[in-house]
Amino acid sequence: MNLDLIHFLIENHVELCKVPVSGNIRDIFSLYLMSRDRVVDMDSDALVQVMTYNDFINELKDVEIIVPGSIIFKNENAPSPHEFDTITFIDVVPLKILYYMHFERKDKNSDSFDSRKSSELKTQPPLPTPISSPQPFDKFMDLLDMEKMDDMKTIRNNPLNKVLLTKLNNILETEPQSYQLGRERAKESTPITNYIPSCMNHEHSSILSSTVYIVNNKIISMQWSKLSKYEIENPEFVECLQNNIHYVPNLKPQTDLSLGDCSYLDTCHKLNSCRYLHYLQYIPESLLTKISNETKKKNDEIEQNGYKIPFYSHGNCSSVAVKEQLPPQWIKCDVRKFDFNIIGKFSVVIADPAWNIHMNLPYGTCNDIELLQLPLNHLQNDGVLFLWVTGRAIELGKESLMNWGYKVINEISWIKTNQLGRTIVTGRTGHWLNHSKEHLLVGIKGDPRWVNKHIDIDLVVSTTRETSRKPDELYGMIERLVGPHARKLEIFGRDHNIRPGWLTIGNQLTGTCIHEMDVKTKYDKFIANNNKNKENRYRLPNQQQKQNNNQNQSLNKIQRQPDFNRNNHKRFNMSSQPLLSQNNNGINIMTNRNQINIAGSIPYSIQERTETSTPIQNTYFASSTASSSS
Amino acid sequence: MTPMESYTTSKESEHKSKHVNFKPSTGFHTNDYSNNYIHTGSMPQKHVTNIENPVEGYPKLQKLFEEKDKQISHYATTPFGCKVEIDSMVPKLNSWIQKDNLNFDVVMIGCLTDNQFIYPLLTQLPLDRLVSKPGFLFIWASAKKINELTKLLNNELWAKKFRRSEELVFVPIDKNSPFYPGLDQDDDTLLAKMQWHCWMCITGTVRRSTDGHLIHCNVDTDLNIETEKTRNGAVPSHLYRVAENFSTATRRLHIIPARTGWETPVRLRPGWVIMSPDVMLNNFDPAKYKKEISRLGCNIPLKNEIETLRPKSPIQKAS
């Protein structure tokens, strides 16, 4: 009769039947051994080792026979009907009675269960010395055998513990199914972009350098005779040429091969005098058409699939298949003086502020303090904000995010590459070390449960372009994160940043274009108020008045822009109507949140907003619109 | 005939007529590796073309790295290991400071695991006495841990002593890498983690333009991508190399306040004292170490080859 076992069952009956043990007898066995291990120490080594799984089963059965109904077994996967592999229920009451009966009897025999245990604990023998032979070589080998060392020192019954540990690790390492489903859906629904692998064989590029005919930094033709000769020496060369991107050295009279590659490569301004090596990208036209056709075919399939609505709808708007994306919208304004209440709430915001980092950049940088004071806390209730930061601004950016009510949840690194797909390692790009990457902080606010987590990773590998222009890959990542129909805002954007589904604001944009009806109304009111206030408050000197006239003209111009015709408004309003009704029916609670954000045109009461919006104090906005017309 | 068909027919007849059209396409093509990852599962960082040799194409830099390598290994102390349980690290370091009067110019804390006890170490350790002035501190952890440490490092006392100077990043090559951060403590992140972060802090004053005997700036970059070769231990060699290439100091200490297990042993490295519960050798002796340092000197001496090759600040014209 195993009292230890009964004690163990009484103490742990709840945990044993619950997840993750779920009454699995093998697991219970190893847990039992571990618990014994803790209580009884070294000298009962023999006991533990003698006890096998079958013994354990038999002991469990003994208990069950003595106290019928105390343990209920179930047979799930065992080969024969007489064997059991799970315990579904442990009745503690009869077990307790049994345990105390024995306990009392033992007490009378003055062989207390507890005292036995404690005496054993007291008389712990010292650790048996693992190395009996003092031979230096053996000692050395023992030192190397880390696994054995670990076993000796810390955990006994290693194999069993290990099984449990790996099990635990597996549980911890299992992704939520939502990640996998999200990724699977993204795979089925994201349009493919042309992908052409690059050739990694250096020989190929040197062969090519002697066969191409380059005029005006462009590859004009190739000497087929030479190529076929090389093909005989290097089979698969032609095949590689037809399937991969190659970079062909652009050799010029002044090129000095010993100097190596130009740090600027294709962006070098002195192509005709630079003595460093430059390259030209070579892709056969046939390859490009082949890839484009394949891509188009796949994308057509994806588009057709788009009409089949995936069963996994988390984070998607309920009319994902029929809803059109809004065309690009943008507002030219000084972000520092803009009333953010005009534009409503967003699921996602990107901000790429020009941090004041003592560098001569081809645009005005604004003060860090001004950035911190931006009322970005108005833009989202639940949502995600992406903030580009550089060097010193990393800390400042984290601070700002916290001030605006965000929690920094991820940090994306943009690995900057050059024409050849290499990281940037030259050119004293940082103060202490060269900078090969840039940081993008990801802040989260509220509880946006509609986001699709872990579709992408926190890295972007992309080539550098114009100064401070950020990779477009980010837009794809964001669209996968929040769904294609969420309202998305970019602050400090430039003309190359405008894109469908996004509203871009910044002072370097050309003009203004708004499609969402309510935003348009509020924006017009804002401009009108702004003008009125100015006229009422100050008697403008002649010159400024003239400017004001100018500005009114420019506003008229904006309103007359072709994008603003009535049809357009109607179209988008209509498409957002059925959305709302679906929402009210409560089709999908998850998407509901998203929906409110998407259909930002409806939930906001226009009057309330305009009343509370403070009149703009400064003339900057007006003058900036004025300058756009000139 | 569509272009697609014309391509296939040309390929079929390739063997007969040997005619392949090599007409180049116009315009620059770039791949969207994030999009490619979604469709193929191939990680974007895998497509960087200079992972194995970051200075590929730059013979001058390559030479500089070789020269520095030689110089560094020439002036490296015996590799030392100090096997200490995590709990006794602080007392041990304290005794080094107080009894043995030891200090270090380069101190690296942490490695690429989430299960580290950096915060207690930083708060209990008299770091300003352990790190000499000028000195350099590298702290490696997950981006999340680094974020949590921000509070500590931004507090006034700390910020005064250690200026945060660069943020380094280490990127594992894929999900099979031993350095893949995994899902540990990753319940609410929006994007899957694929990087480790490091704070490089400077204490005391060093100037980029004039202190060439102490630091060599702009040799390495702030980004390292894992290579296959460095998978055999708990700490990829990149982490050590950045510190070695930057500071010319010979007294370097690496504290790993984490258990890494015997599967990923902490290997020794010439020029470093490595303190970890799992370091492979326990051979550190303060007296012996001090003797070696007095023989080597505290800084690697200047070498002309390196001086001519290394990137320097532009010399200000005397006005």
C-alpha cells in the first residue's frame, strides 16, 4: 500500500485532471516521481529507479480496488481494453479516509509518516563524488561532458524531466492559430509583386563584363558568340542568365579596378569621372515578361478568389469583397498648426517627422519640442502608430509615443541595401559606427483587437532611394496588419507617399484632394473660419490682405478640382452606406470596431466637432495654401 | 501569339537553333522581399547579398579588417572564463573591484536570450567602478527588454555616467537559427520578432576626431546578420568583434547573467574575461590577469597600416 501515492493524489487531484496534464497517466507518473524526488532524497535512489510505469499502474489499480470509485480511469488510445491511459476523476473523500486511517495506525506504531520523511531529510548524505579516478584525462573528458555534469548537479531522473520540459517548451512555442490563419489568408489575398532572384556567382558578372556592349551607361547588346563559348566552359551559365538578375561591371576608361566598388553605385553623381567601379543591372527582357506574366496570372487568380470571402474573417471589414478602396487623399498643410479634429479617427498612422539632427537636409526640419507638442493623441482611440526615428531621436520618439498614450510594442528595423543588394557599410553614416539600418517604432493604443498579428516580421530589407524616402514595403505590411479598408493616415508625407486607401498630410504636398464627404465639409469650414477669424481680429495691412485674396482664389481652385465632382462623392457615400447597416446587424463584432474606424464619415457629428475645434491662431496655414497657387 | 507563348517556344527550340534572346530590359527592378516572404516564407534578411563578407567590394576596408584582426589577436590576453552562478555574480564582481582592484574598459552584458537577469545586475553592481573612464558598455537583450531598461538608463544618475551612443541590432538568419527569439514574452507584439538589440554606452569623454588611440570609429556598422559559421555557441562572434574593432582597450569583460545550457556552451574568446554560469572553463585568476595586462598594455598600440586605412573625421582646415 503506497501512502505516498495517495498523499500525492489528494494534494494534486485538481491539477492532475485539468489541462495540460488532463489525467494522462504517463504524465502523472513522471510528476509523481518528481514530487517524490523533492521529498525523499538521495538514499532512496534505488526506490525511484525500481518503480516502473507498470508498477505505478498497478499501484493505482490497488488503490482503486481498496477504495472503489475513488479513481475513474478511461481508455483512449491504449491498445487493449484492459489498459488505461487517462484518469478522468479522482474522488478525494474516500482517499482521505483511507490515508488518515493508515496514518493513525502508523502513528500508533510510532512510525510517523512525517517524522520518517523529516528524518530522511536530515540525514542527507553528501553528493557522491562523480569522479572516482583522478586520472587527468578522465577528468578532462568529464569536464567536457556538459550533459553529464548537468545531470549530476541539478536534475535527477533527467529523461523524464526532459520529456516534461520539451512538452512545456512546445506549449510555449506554439503559435496561436490566429497567426497561422492570418498568414494563410494574407498569402491567398495579397497580390504578388514581380520577384526575380539575384545571381550569386561572381564569375558570371566578370564573364558578362567582357561580353556586353555598353553605351551611355546602358547595356545595348551582347556578343552571343562569346557567351556560347563561356557556356561550354561553365554549363548552366546561360540558364542562370535567363533566370536571375545579374550586375554587370560598367567599365570605363577611368575605372580603376583596384579601388573596388563605388560607395554610391547607381546613385553616383560623377558617373563619367568616378574611378570606382559601378554596375548595371541586367535582366533579359524575356525574363521580365515571363515573370510579369506569371505574376499577372497568379494575381488574377487571387483577385477571383477575392470574391470568395474567407471563412477566417478576423479584422476584415464585413464587405471586404465588394468594398472599393478610396482613391488617394491628401491635404497640404502645416502639420504643426493643423486641426486634427477635421480628419477624424484612424486605425493606423505613420509619421516620419524630420527630427532636428544637425544635418543639412534639403527641407526644413522642425523642432523636437514642436513635434512632442503635436496633438497626435486625438487621432486614434484604438490603433497603431508607426513613428520613424533616427539615432538620438529613438529615446525622444519612445517618450513622445508614451505621451500620446501609446505603448511601444515593436521596433521595426529597415535594413538599407544598395543597388547590389548589399548592406551599406561605408561612408561614415553614423557618429561612432556606420549606420546600416533605420528604426521604426510601433506604438499601440487602446485595445485594437481587430489587428492581424504576426503576419510579417519586424524587418524590412529594401534599397535606399531619395534622401529620407522610406521603403514602400511598409504599406503592404500595414495593409496586412489592419486590413485593406481601415482608415490610414500618413503625417509629414510627400507627393510620393500618396496612395489609395491613405490620407496624407504634410507641407510639401501639392494641393489638396479630399474624397470623404464629412472631412471635406469640415476642412472647408476650417478654412473659412480661419479666414473669417483673421479678418475679424486684425485689420490686415494692405499687403496681407492681398495675400488673403490670393488664398481665397487658391481655395476655390481646390474646390474646383476634378476629383471633387459630385459623382465621386456619391459613389463613396453609397458604398459606405450598406456597410453601416451591416454593422448594426452585428455581423461581426471584431470587424465592427474596424468598421467604425473605416466609415469615419458617419459616426462623427459634424456640428459638435466644428464647435469644439479651436480657430487656428496662426496665418501659416493660409499663407501656405496661398503659396501653392503661386 | 502572347509573349508567354513566344517565350516557351523559344525555349523549346533553344537546343536546335541555339537562338536565345538576350535583349536587356530597361528600367531598374527591385524585389519586394516582404511581399515575397508572405508568398514563399523566405525571410527578407536572407536576400542580403553581403552577409558572409560585409565589406565585399571594398578592398580597402577588407584590408583594414584583416590588419585589425591581426593586431587585435596579437594584443589579446589569454581567454579567461569565470564560472559563477547568477546569484553570486555581483558579490564576485564586487570582490574584484574591492579586493583585486580590477576594472575593465569594455564591459559587455547579456547575450541573445530572453531569460536574462540584467536589471538586478545593473541596479546592484557599482558599474561606474567596474568600468574605467573612458569606458564602453554594451548591453544585449531583446528589443522589449531594452525598452524596459530605458527607464533605468534614462534616470538622471545613469544618464550622467553612461551616454547612450548607438543602438546595435543583431538579426538571426531564419526561424531555425539558435538565435531565433521565438515566441517567448511575445504575446502582444504585432510583428514577429526577428532581432536582438544592444545599447552601446560611453562613459567618460572620447572624441571621434582626436582619440584615435582609444577608438576607431566607423569601422563596423550597427547591424549584424547571423552567418552559418557562428552557430556553435551561445554568443555569435559578431558581438565581440564590434566591441574589439571599436575600442583599442585590451581589458574586456563579458557578463552573461543567464543560463544558456550545455547545448549552447559559452565559449572562451582570446582577449576577454567571460563570466557565466555555463562558461566552458573556469580559469580566471585576478593576479595572473593583471600581470598579463601589464605586459600587454591597456590599449592596443597604433599601427601605421591601420591608421592610413581607417575612416577618419574630415580634418578641419585651420582658419
